[in-house]
Amino acid sequence: MSGEILVIGAGPAGLAAARTAAGYGARVVLIDENRQAGGQYYRHPTSEALRTVRGDLFDEAVRGADLLTAVDDTNVMHLSGAVFYGFFDDGVAAFVHDGRLIRITPRATVVAAGATERPMPFPGWTLPGVMGAGAVQNLLKGQRTLPGRRVLVTGNGPLTLLAAANLVRCGAEVVEVLEAAANRPPFAMLPRLLLEPEMLLRGIGYRAILARHRVPFRARYTIVEARGSNRVEAAVVAPIAEDGAPDLSRARTLDIDTVIVGFGLVPASEATRSMGCAHGYEAGKGGWIPIRDENLETSREGVFAAGECAGAAGVEKALLEGELAGLAAAMRLGVAAGPRAEIHRDRLRRRLRRLMAFRVVIEAIYRLPASPLLARDDTVICRCEEVTLAEARRWTAEGVIEANSLKAITRMSMGRCQGRNCLSTVAQLIAAETGRDAAEVPLPRPRPPLKPVSVGALLADG
Amino acid sequence: MSGVLPTSAETVVVGAGIIGLTTALHLARAGREVVVIDKAEPWREGSAVNAGTCALQNKVTDLLPAYRLGLAEWRRLVAEMDGDFGFINRGGLRVAQSAEDVAALRYRAAEQAAQGVELEWLEGNALRDRAPWLSPSVTAATFCADDSFASPLLTGQALIRAIRSEGGQVVVAALTDRREKGDGYDLLTEAGTLSCRNVVVAAGPWSDRVASLFGIHLPVSLNVNTLSVTERTGQFMDNLVVTHIAGRFTLKQFPNGSCILGGGFQGRGDKDTGRKELDLDQLQANIRYQCSVVPQLQDLTLLRSWVGFTAIATDGRPTVGPTPGRPGLFFAFSTNAGFSIGPYVGRIVSEAVMGRTMPAIAHDWTPGRFIA
């Protein structure tokens, strides 16, 4: 298979990268594990439905329709249902498509792998009826289905507010919306909000929807427990005290049938970490992200990273970064060159700088002094291997202070989710128990396959 | 997992793998003062990431007596220590596929029987009944009741706990240099200086690097073994260890249900930088070979593949014992299959440290064979 640029992920960043690079004449192989392009953001029942929709409930679906035409470009080979397997020596990238292992040697790679929901274990978090804020967005957009009738939305960050507003617009009864942060922009930063008036208005709009439907929005508040026998039937919520822990003396019980939990996103850095790219820890962007130059190239030559996998900061950043990475990859190949490409590149960089200046305020609004530890001793923190908080703490108390070792001893993160549902909790726990910063707790290096595949897929070469 | 480096100890063991830790355990149990130092977190390299095979019938004939002692030592360890090693002894099958394989298996079985290894020859219906999950392409197998495996994940923790409970220490301290001092050594580490009477170098593939600090050249090369693990599935292989007469094959299903596919297909690595990379061709060859023996593997989900280092001495023998002309300096590293033989190597080197002579079996394992 030939392709000069490999783009991993067909969400907003990957689509923008593919479209831009292809527009300059580069040949692009765009792989994505989903059936349809669009990633988690542009979810829609079918492409046809989306393309005929006008004035959809979800404005992003309409905006996405335009970008989705990227996959029709003759320079783009879009492979859906393709799972990225790994990057090997000599620049070989492998992925599994149609049950076969396919290798290509791209001249440039754009990693646009997106993000996963931050796991937030609390008593009852594994009950049916407890669902992520990203997951409920997919349910609403992709299936046009409500998760339940009486919904509690709890978490930290703009996605939680967005999920709450969309649930209300779709007709769910949202009982309360809880935001763990103080939710106030620092005074000195207020002018920066005007850098992106459109986004500011959108945020205000979400709050207005909640207000119009008389949905209480409580800052410095969180769920502490979900209760129920076979599914969630009630939630215990409490305000967060000065020390960052929930004040259980003021806990209340809510009668609900669904809990939407959104404590932000964790950048999907597995691909870039497995490639050996240098990473840095940025709490405001979700954790470990690849270190990039101003062309979004990582420390590994020819490997670019764009979008949520390089810092969870919303779709506008993903689109701009995808465009810039696609352009920079095309410039690396020499198909994009000269004043036109340079002007394009400089415009994108300027636009990104302004956006990130705005995002600093958003990060400040939602910053938590410390991520709350809501799990109790008997709460399972690794769902694949069923490891409880007490079991993990038993080992940190014995001096196990590296995620890699804790993983080996307890089997945490060795199951099917490959750590996506627990590693951030493990790192947070180790940091808390050893008095270190999360940035001082390196994560184990991911090994191929970067998502589970069938053993049989390795038998046949494509 | 680490403690604070003391300033002196009677014996310092360099390397916290299977050999280093069992050496320290025996010394500590005998009431000797012992500190294990490692360049990074203990139990992180070959011993921790290998396939856990403690089999007998897949070993080279020359070293069979030694591996029998290794297995006996494993049983003793598991019986005497109250830690969980995940040790499973349900026997193993060594399989043959081609006509040449069958001939080779017959020859090796006779050779091993002559050494007193009890084997059961299986073919036809007897083989199908015993292991219906083997491919029809497997035409014969020998069953060896001694073949076993242990959990590399659990063993290190069990040993470290046992050493500490006996008063020994395990500390992260990268060795940078040494000075000779009276009747012992000052070991200079990144965590401070440690005076000792005896040094046991049990650093696996890095043993040559440690030896060079003592002005000794040891020929140690590196194997970079490929392993893969599947998602958990229902038990279907009766906890047997499967090996292959043609070599480069180990397969077993752990009690949690995941299968470990090993055998020694080679990746790439550099012991000085610590870089470890899979080789995709080798990985695929490994997986194809495994699926040709146990076809239902191909329906399982592959979760992870990785590579781990083992030391290889030029003559294929372990290197164990005191160093001629260098009082207080001992070596203890294996050559391949270190997990199987490790506890035995740990025992005899600990006894040598305590002044006993090396057993006859180890006479050609001496580090002296490399010193001109």
C-alpha cells in the first residue's frame, strides 16, 4: 500500500490534516477504527442523513458535513475499521484492516488519535446507568437516544456543561449539574475571553439553556456515590470543601436513574508514547502530551501530532492543528511550498496562538487544586482486572512508587482497556501517596497492538 | 520499591532479578548481612518480563542435570516461603509436527530418558485425548510431568518481601565504580558509597558492564526475546507448558486465563541505552508458529507484545562462582532460561559466599574460564 502521508484518526484533526495535505497534492492514507469518519465529535447516524440535514439539533453535525467531504478527495484513501497496530523501526507503520496486518512506510505521519474520557472511580461508578459525558454525547448524536429519564450530570470542564445542555435540549430531565471547580475566571484574565467572542457566546448559551429549564448548576460540588441494586437508582452528592475533599456532612441524596460523569478528557498519547516521542505533563490539557515544535512536529522526525491527543482543548484547536499538521507534513514532502504555503502556515499559527490565549482562561475556570479522589477502599479502580483502591494502596504503602511496578504486581492496566480506564487513576494515586507531582510519575510505555486486535490478524499480510 | 542505601554490608548483590534475589534470600536466611542494589527499580528486566517457563524437557541435554536441580529448587522455594509465586506444576508437552520433528523428538526423548527424565510418548488418539486443542499437524509429543511455570509478575514481589522479612535490603542504587579497600570493596553508586566484603554480580546481560568496573572482560551477548499476551479466556490447555522440538516455542495459559506466547524470536535492543523494540517480521513469525500448533489462539484477542533481555555467554553455560585471584568477587548469571535455573544458581553462589566449595556440576561454570 502506498501513501506518502499517514493520518491516524479521522476525527476533526485527522480530517482537517488529510484534507489540507491532499489539497496540496499529497497522497494520504487516512485510517480510523470507526465505521464512519468523523471521530467522536462528528457523530451522526449515517453520512447520508448528515449530508441532508440542515439546521440540525447539533450545529457541529452541520459544520462537520463540509469537513467529511475530505474522505471523497481522490488523493485520500480512507480506511474505516482500521486499527493502528504500531510504529516499528525503519519507519514502518502497521495497522489491522479487514482482519489483515497492513504495513506502510509513510514519509510523514500525522497522529490525530483523539482522547478518552478521564476515569473517575467512586462508589457505584460501575453500575449500569452511570455513563461518561463523552459517551452520552455519542448516544445523543449518533443514536438520537436518551440515556434515561432523570439525569444527574457531574464532573469538571466544559464538556460536562455541553452534555448537560444537550440532554436538556433532547428532552431529558436534568436534575442538577455539578461542577467540581469554582467556575470563576480570574479577574485579570477576563479581557482574554473577548479573543474568541463566538466561543464565549456559545458557553453562555449552554448556561442559558440550563437556566431556562430551571436546572440548578452548582459549582464546587460533586457526586460522591451512586447507589442501586442492578442499576443506578440514587446519587449522593456533596459540596467540595476548602481542602478539595467532599464535605460529607452536607451530603444529599438525589432520586435519579442516570448519572453522567465528565471529569474531562485524557489525550490518547498511546501512539506517540509507543513511538518514543518526548512527552510533557500538562494538567490543563489532560495530562501527558507529545512535545511539539511550532509546526506540530514531535521529537520523532516526520511524526506530527494534532488535536486532542496532543492536548485536550476542544474542537476548534483540533481543526486548526489538523490543518497545520497536514500543511506541515505536505511541506515536508515538498508538495506544499512557496509563499502560498508559508502564508497559510503563518496564518494558522497566529490563529492557534490567539485560540490558546483564550483557552488559558477556560483552563483557569475549570482548574482544580487537586483532582478529587472519590474512590473508597472497596471501590474497583481497575475494571478489567478488578483491582480495588485498597489493594493498590497496600503496595504503595510497601514502597511501590512506579506505575510500571504497580502494574506488574497488581495487573492493573493489563486488561482489555490497556490502561485507558485506570492508568490516570494509578498515576494520581502514586503521586498522592508519594507526595510527588503527576508530572513525576511516568506512565508505562504502551506496546503494540495499541488497541486489542485478533491474534489471527497477524497471520496474514495485506 | 526501594529503601535507603546503608554505608556498609557484608555482601552486596548487584542485580535484583531471579538470581540476585534468591542469592540474597539465602544469605539473609543464614543470618548474613546482605544488600541488593539495582540500577533501577528491582525486578524490572529479564526476570520480570519473561514467559515464566520452568520446564525441563526443552532444555539442552548438557545442562539437563542442572535444570533438574533448578526445578527442585523452585519447588523448595515455593514450599518454604509463604509468598505467592504463581508456581504451577501440571507438566508439559513437547510437540513435533514434521517427520523430521518426530525423529528428532524420539532421539531427544531417548537421550533425556538416559539422563533419568521421565517422559511419556504420545501420538494418535492418546495425544488427541490428552490435548484436543493441538493442531492435527502435531503428530507426536512427549509429556514431562516436571515441566512447570511460575508467574514472573508475582515472583519478584514474593522474593523481595521474603528478603526484607529476613533482614536483607533491596535498594535502587546504580553502580558507577568501585575501589579496592583492605579485604573488600567500596562500591560507588548514584545513591552513595557502600563498603562490603563480598560482591555478587548477578546483573544478567549487564554482568559484563559490571565486570569491566572490576577490570574483567566477560563475553556476554544479548538475546532480545519476543513475547505476547492474550486477553483472558476460559481455561483450555489444562495449565500445561507447551514447547516444540524445533525450538523457539513456549506457550502456556496462566490461571487468570491469559495465554503467554514466547519462545525467543528476536527483537532489537541495546543494553546500554535500554532501548527495546519489537521486530514485526519476527513477531509475525512467532505468532504464525504458535497458531500452527494451537489453532484456536487465532480467535483470541492480542493485548500486548514486548521484548525482554537475556544474557548469552559465548559457550552457552552459566557463569557462577568465585573469581580466581579476586577474593570476595563472585559472579552469578545464567545464559538463556535463567528463570528456570535461577533459584539454583542463587543457592550455590550464596553457599560459595559463605565459604562452601562449588558443587561438581558447576565446575565448568567458573568465571575463571574467561580470565586469561
